[in-house]
Amino acid sequence: MMRNITILLAAALVISLPFIFRKPAEIRDWKPGDPTLVIISAHNEAIRYEFAQAFSRWHRERYGAPVKIDWRAIGGTSEIARYLAAESVNSFRAWWRNQGNVWPLGAGDIVLDRRFATRPPPEDPQERPTWEILRDIHTQFRTHDDAAKFGTRIDLFFGGGEYDHSRAFGQGLTVAPWAEGEEPPGLFKSEDGIDLIPAYISGEIWRTPTLFGNAVSTFGICYNIDRLKDNGVDIPPSTWDDLADPVYFRQLGMADPTKSGSVAKAFELMLHYKVREAVNAAGFTVEQIEKFEADISKARLPPGELPDHVPAEYQRAIEKGFLNGIRMIQLIGANARYFTDSSSKVPIDVSMGNATVGIAIDFYGRFQAQVSITPDGVERMKYITPFGGSGVSCDPISLLRGAPHRETAIRFIEFVLSEEAQKLWTYRAGTPGGPEKFALRRVPIRREFYPSENPAIQARHEIHQQYAADDLADPAINPYALAEQFIYYRRWTGGHFGILRDLIKTMCMDSSVELKAAWQAIIDHGGPEAQPEAMRLLTRLPDTPVPFDWKNSMAVPGERLDYMRAWTIFFRNSYRETRAAVTPKTTSKAQSQDLKPET
Amino acid sequence: MRAKISWIIFIAVSLIFGFLFLAPLWMVVKGGFVEGGQFTLKYLVGVFRNPVYLEGLTNSLLIAIGTSTLVTIIAIPLAWLSNKYDFPGKKLVSGLILVPMILPPFVGAIGFQQILGVYGGFNLALGLGPVDWLGKLQYWGVISLQALALYPIMYLNASAALANVDPAMEEAAANLGCRGIKKFFKITLPLIMPGLFAGGTIVFIWSFTELGTPLIMNYTKCASVQVFDALKEIGTNPFPYALVCVMLAMSVSLYLIGKFIFGGKAYAMQSKAATVAGTKNARGIKGILVLAPFVLVIFVALTPHLGVIATSFAAPGSWYQSILPQEFTSANYIEALGHTMTVSSIRNSLFYSVLAVMFNTVIGIAIAYVVVRSTIPFRGILDSLAMLPLAVPGLVMAFGYLSISSYLSNQDWVKDQPFWQNLLDVRTNPTLFLVIAYAIRRLPYMVRSAVAGLQQTSVTLEEAAANLGANLWTTLRKITIPLIMANLIAGGLLAFSFSMLEVSDSLMLAQREDFYPITKTIYELFQLIGTGKYIASALGVWAMMFLTVTIIGSSLILGRKLGAIFRV
């Protein structure tokens, strides 16, 4: 009996704990009948909380009523993208059928097909009627924007990457909130014509008629100070090249480019950085490059062909830099401990010392470095942005097709882009105009937050600087300063964005066991300098279906599944041969057999 | 009469299963079989032509074999000792031995890394220097971690089976000169085989398809992680769906092979452990010797849990290059338990899980009844089908339920009716789908436990009841269910605990804060940059405490040890 009472008491105590700690519910002035807004978002709870509070306040001041935001959180960006796509097709199909129309097999894929309109109609006249129905389906979906007809019953898609929002637009899921020229004045440009939110900056899209970047992020390097010491590294890594150093073998935390558009973009920009390096090394000046590229773009020749006065060495330098970049990524991949899709994993691992260095998003890196300071104030982790090697990508918001609360949704977009809301990203908690509870420590997109030669903007910057959690004048934080260091030419690497993912997947991820074994063998026998032949074998690139180089890789023929399988097999064999080519040089045969295979 | 009822149950259960499991599954995996409106086997064939996927499947199989072997080595001796001896501290350890299976998601990995990481407590305590265990021992790490989390399933089933063994059988063997080890292998083992098979298949299929552990260990070369990776890829990739189907087919085949080898013969006992004779008293040194293996296993298996507990009390940044945090705080608890999401999410989780277990109990008994007690053809299919949910990745099922809900909620009869919207549209209210998702995902435990119970119980007792005029319902209520109660409680506890810790369905189906279950709240807290892992750990510890009290409490209240409740 006593025992049973003890158990029940223990159970009661456990269950009552949350009730004891529960904070009184916040008094909200929202009442039924006031506007609501449905937002699907990958942002964390802190961001959701601050924006909901601030928007409701802003809305009440301007329009007289508070707004309740009904947040939908279903996981990461890839889940959101899938969900929106499936939801749109389902609601559209129901509407389409309700009108007595036929829904042919495979129509579900056509609704969202970005390239449907670019493909010619089928030649076979028998296929023509079905194709016409499919064409109607495709256009009807894109010409309606009315919650009463169909839609996801969600108003806004907030957060994620530019890639995801551009893709959603291509699928017809998002629409423009404002007709061209009817954007709220002062939102994107100042009265004197200064871009306050540029549309395009150093190779990155920040704003289109349907997607609006509101915070920006860069990829950089974070490292654990103690692990560097343990490894005997005196100079911390500062460039992407440093990550290919054998000293970091199996100690590098990597972000996975196949699961995130922003990570894939970061890898493309690493390539771009190596191309720039090669072009500089070949002796071409900034002005020459500018002129050559302008001429090439004017001449509209097929990729790789040049107008007469552009020297062939210039193009050769680009192609060489491209291959250098691929090799650098390959060796970084060989050092990788893992490739992860979780943005927080790398900085957490580095802060704990499980990884020595890692590639991470800036605000995660900085935030983690700060909370990792020991109680007695000792730093153990640092985040740096590699100089001239990182683009600045944006975190957008888009209006969804068939938004049920369209008017309020457009107000929310306007709010998020306003200087007032941008303070939430960067101000310290509790500062005037800043977030109530959480310092979000993200980098706002608007120009007014950063130093400028324009006195009006500079004055705004100085006000913001007082309350910001990070130093907005720091050139490693200021996105406009970062962008200046990084002049982007789309022609150099823009056409390789997609194929680079496939290459990294086959070259580094699916063949990681063989790659690491080969790299280990090289490291164990004197390193890359001592093993030139092995390095040559290691860095070979596939010959099928076409030799992998700057030009061919822009349009690899054949089915993706087929060439990816061929590449995986190629790299695995290549790495095995590399490993076999290493051992005889410095060790006897008997010793080489002792080398245990990797598991 | 009996055959007719069996058929009715068979058809009803198959329909329920078809609608609630196969239909949502097909909504998703059809992506791997349809291209441009045409059926294709291209991707299925592609799985077998691609060395990467073949390697993944092989590694998954090796993980399953390794894990099951380790689980057997850990669980059976413990179950046997516990059944055989009374020793000091037995009550406590019999409960604690089950606790390792309740590691909360997300923060469990962190706790584990705090201990086994390069600068973790393990290396420091033993003075090993910065050894990267998690990076090095990937395969062994995965199977050890899995075995230490999954052995309770085997232990529960083995204990329930041992409790059902009639000591008269063993006494008879001993009288005839069969003693010790020989008696165990000749008499006891065959008698408890249904229970071992029940536990073993769950552990095997579970570890074959387990995702969380390989992800923690960064072991990507196994099928479950490949499916996960491909599902998360930007752009569309039809391979994960084909791969899921291959995994399903392999799981069923492995299950059938196992059933053929181990589950073929079940010996039912006429009387059901009517005497208390089984246990001997172990005191003094002997008692300590019996207790030692329990303490050792519990201590090792609870390492990640201890890591989570210490993290939850650590001041941010204070646990680094030290065996324990250097500065403790209760602020994480105040933040986590005081959060507006917390109380409602606890209530939601309890509600969803209890409903799911109730659903499972009914369906589980129905399936077990048809499988064991009827002679209708195809009953074997139902038996194998009921194992399938174990083999499908949670993410795939979550997408499946979302698609079904999305399909239904766009029908006119749902759209304009608040009642149907509340029931069928996860955007309005995900309760029904979450309960179904939890129930279906955890159905295999219940079915296996109930089947094992029925197999061990002689049908003659039910026949006697029928002879005395009891109808099927009365027999079931008065005879069958009480006889297999130990098994049902074992299965129910597993189903309940894992429902409380269910991840993928919870993350995707509960889209609005009012409906978040506790796992989603842990996830949301974990996402807070910087301090998230500390705050989420605090809530994770609360969840562990709650489940520990539930498990130990039911084990203590229900009897001297779980599964022996009908002996006294």
C-alpha cells in the first residue's frame, strides 16, 4: 500500500512540475473577428514569436486591429516545399474536377512543371487531345489566384532559401503581391534612388517580383581552438583552401549541398573563388576581366567560344581555375567527417570539439561561438568569413497562390521588409524597437543598417549600431561590404550549379569510404607532395558520358541516374587505384598488407 | 460459427489495415513507380543496379544481424536471472532495466556526444586523450547503441514468456535428470520460443530500418539513411520510394524466414504457471553476483540518458573538457517547463498515445486471435502484414498521412463541414491522423505480444469455457484476455512509450502549436540557436522521468515483476 502511494506521489509530482513552472498566459488583445494570417515557416520559435508580436502591434497602430498569426511548422524547408506542392495539386484537382473536367493520368506532375511551356506539343496527333487538356490544366492553375477556388489555405511562405522560393515560383505556387511599379514607396528604393534592398548582388538574387529577401546569410568557417592546438595547428584556417589541409582529415563538419540550395550555392561560390584566383594568377586585371566579360556576353557565342580580341589564355585560366576548384572541393570532401543537412549540427559539433573545423552559416557559427564561452570567459570556438570567398544569400518571404488572407499577407510582407521589422533581426532583446525576449542575431537586408557614404543612410546606420547585437560595421558582417569583395560573373560557374551537386554526391559522398582510404594512404606516406602520382590518380575526373570539364559539365548528356551511377563507380575505382598506387613507394609489400580496410 | 467470426474479424482488420497503412503508404511510394503517368519498374531495377544502394542494403542487414545478436546476448541471461532468483534490489532493477529504451529524440544524441565525444567524459575519465570514438567505430557504434536501446524489448518479451512457463514442466524435466544448462536448452528455451521470436523479430526489423542511431553516428551507408537523404534532397528523386519497397519486401522475407526457422513450433502449456515455485533466494555474495550484471547493463545503457540529464542542468558553455558540467543551473527547467507550448504538448501527447494504445489493443487482440486461434487460409498474410509498419521509415508514413488528409480535406463534403474538417483535415485538427499514425507505427509490438501470449496458452481453457456455454465475447473477456494480460501489458507499455517519443509524424502532422505533442516541443526548443540544446534537454528529462515513473510504476504495482502478475 505504502509502495503504491509512493508511486502515485512520484507520478503526481512529475506531472505537476510543468504546471508549477507554467508562466501566466500572455494577455493578448486579439479577439475573434480580428484578422488572422496563416504562415508556413522553417524559422524557429524565437523568430516566430518576435515577428508575431511586433506585426500585431504594427498592424494595430496602422489599421486599428491586432492580428493573430497561425504559424504552420512542419519541419525543414524540404518538407515545406513538398507539402506546398502536394497541397496545391490536390486542391486544384478537386476544383478542376468539380467543374466537370477530366484529370488525365500524370496531370499532377504537369500542374507544377516549370518547363511545360518550353516543350513543343507532341507530334503524334493521337496524343494531341490529352496534351491540350494538360496544357489547359497548366495554364488554368497559373491564371487563378482566388482562395475561393483553390489554394493551400496558407498565406505566406517565410524563410528557407532563395533557391526554394525561386523553385516554388517556377512551380506556380507563389504570386506577386504588388503589380509592377505599385510597390510601396520607400520600401526598395530611397527617394533619391538608392537601392535599399537591391534585387541582385554579387551573384545572388535578393529580390524578384514574387520573392523578397529580408535577412541575409553567408557561409563561413568555424573552428575549435583547442582541437587546433591538439593538432599542432598554429595558424587557424582562413580560406576555403585551408580546409583541404590533410591535418583536418576526418575532422571537418560539412554541410550537404544536395539537401539545401543555399549550401549548393556556397559550393558554387567556392568554385568561383578558385576561378578568380586562377584568372588573377594569369595576370589579368580587374578592368580587363570586366571588359572581356562584357564583350563575351555581348557576342552571345556558345559557351567557351570567345570574340576575337579576348585572349584564349583568359578562357584557359577560367577553365583551369574551375578544375582547381573541383579538386579543392574533392580534398575538402576527403577530410569530411560527415555531410549534414542540419544547419545547427556543424557549429554544435565544433563547439563540443567533435569536429575541429566546419562549414557553417554565419549566424549559427557566431551564436554558437558566443554561448560556448566558458563561465570564466575563455573562448573555445571561432567563426570567420573567408575573405573574398563567400557570397551573401538571402532568406526570403513569398505570397502563396490563393492566399485566404491576401490583404493582411501583403501587409506582413511590407512589414517584414520595413526598417522597423528589420530591427528585430539584429537588435538586442529589450532594446527600443528590438525583439522582446530573444536576440535573433541575424543580418538584416536593408541598406540603412550599414555604413554608407550617403549621410542620410550613415545616420540611420549609426542609430542601429547602438542597439545591434553584432557590429554592423564589421566588413565580415556587413553584407554590402562582403559583396564588394566578391564580384560575381555568372558565366564562370553559374551554369554548373546543378551538376556540382551531382558531382559532389558521387565524388565525395557516395564514394566516401574509398576516398578516405585513398587520402589516408597518401597522408600516411608523406602527404600530397610526396605522392604526386597518387595525387594525379586521386584527382582524375570521369570521362563518361563526356570528359568532365568546364564546358562539358554545363550540359551533361543522358539521364541523370545513369551518369551518376557511372560516376560513382568511376570514383570508387579511381580511389581504389589511388590507394594501391600509394603503398609500394614508401613501404614494403608486407607492410602494405597490414593496412586495414576502412569500415 | 468460429470460422465465420474469424472471417469477419479477418476482413475487418484487413480493411482497417489497408485504409490506414497501405493506402497512405502507396500515396507516397507510387512516386517510385509512376513516371509521366505510366507505370515503371525502372527505379526498382535501378536500386539493384546501383552499387551504392546494394551496399546500403547489405550494411543494413549486417546492422540488423549484429544488433539482434547483441540484444539476445544481453537480454536473455538477464530475463532468466530475474525469473530464477530473488535478489536484493530486484524490484528496482527490473524496472530500471527497461528505462534505456526511452531516450528522447534530438537531445539524446547530444547527451551521448557529451559523454563519448572527443572532449567527452569517457575520454577524460579514462585519460585517453582526444580519441574520436564516434568518428571511428561507426558500424560497432551503431550496433552497440542500438542494442543498448533495444534490449528492453527482448527482455520484456522474454520475461513475459518465462513468466508463462509452467514450473511443473521444468520440475518434471529435473525429476527425469535434465538439469542446469541442459534443462534450459531442452525445456525452457523451446517453451519461451514464441516470446523470443516476438521480441527478436521486432528488434531485427527495427534495427534493419532504424534511422536515428546511424544518423547520430554519421553512418550514411545504410538503406534507412539513404532513403532519408534522398527524401530530403532538393529536386525530385524517385529512388527512395523504390528503396522503401525493397526494404519492405526484405523485412517481410526476413520475418518469414525467421518464422520458419524459430517460430514454427509453439508449445502451449495446459496450465499456466499455477505455482509460485520458480524463484530461488539469492542473498549475500550470491545476491550481489546476480545483481551485478543488471547494474552493469543499466549503467552502460543509461550513459546517453545521464548525458542528457547533466546537459539539462548545465549552464550554457560550462560542460566542456570536463567529466561533468562545471556550473549547474535550474534555469533550463524554468525555461522549458514554463514555456507556453509545454503544458499543452504534454496533454496532447498523453491523449494521442493513450488513444493509440487503446486502438492497438483491440486490433492487436483481433489479429492475434485470427492468426493463432483460427484455421482460415491467408491468416499468415495478416500476421506478416502487421509487421510491415516497423519497416517503413517514419518520414514516408508521415508524408502518406499528409497526402490522405490533403486528399480528403479537398472533398466538398469535408470542406464545408466543420465536423469533418476537424476530423480529417490535419490543418484544422491533426488528432485523428496522429492517433492513427502512432497506432499503426506501434501496432507490431501489440500484435507480437498478443500472438506470443496466445501461442503459449492452451486453447483447451477457452474450449472449456465454450463448453460451459460461454459465448465468444465472454470467453475472451473472462478467460483469454486475463491469461495473456502480461503480454498485453508488455506490448502496451512499449507502444505507449514509443508513441510518446514518436518523431516524424509528430513533426509533420501537428502543424499548429495547440496540437504539438511533446516531441515536437522538444524539437522546437532544440531549434533555438545556442541555448536550445540545454532547454530541450530539460524537457527531454521531464519526458524520461514521466515514462520511467510509468514503466517502473506499472511494473511495481502490477506485481513483483512485470509479466508474473498471475502467479501470486
